[in-house]
Amino acid sequence: MKQKNVEVKLEQGLEARPAAMLVQVASKHSSNVYLESDGRKVNAKSIMGMMSLALAPGEQVVVIADGPDEEEAITSMENYLGGVNS
């Protein structure tokens, strides 16, 4: 299991469309992927979970991945949340 602190740099935060895109990024990986913020841990492959976090630009989140491609999963989640290729 790997985890990394990431700052949300998406211009609109994690509203409906960015949340749906994030779920797509997480779903490309076979590892289990989670985001943790303010003591809440949600499955990054769940649209309802992602929207329930309601992350705003500048917030810190912990990306957690556990599985065979956990390094790649964390990197792609970090890139998306950081505004790279979004």
C-alpha cells in the first residue's frame, strides 16, 4: 500500500464533471484507490464517494492505492488532481 499527500489544483475543485473524470482515472487501475480528507476515506472509483468529499481548490487530500499498479495509480491521481492534463 502506498499513499501520498496531494493538493487539489483543479480550478473548480471536485464538482460533478471533475469528479466523474477522476473516477475514470482511478478506474483505469486494477489497484484499490481511495481519497482521504478530513478523516473521511472514500473509494476513488465511486462517483458518489468523490462528490461527497466536495473538495475545493487548495485543499489537501491523501491518495491511497493498494494493488499491483499502486505507483501508477497514485501518479495518475496526483497528475489529475494537480491539474496536469485535466
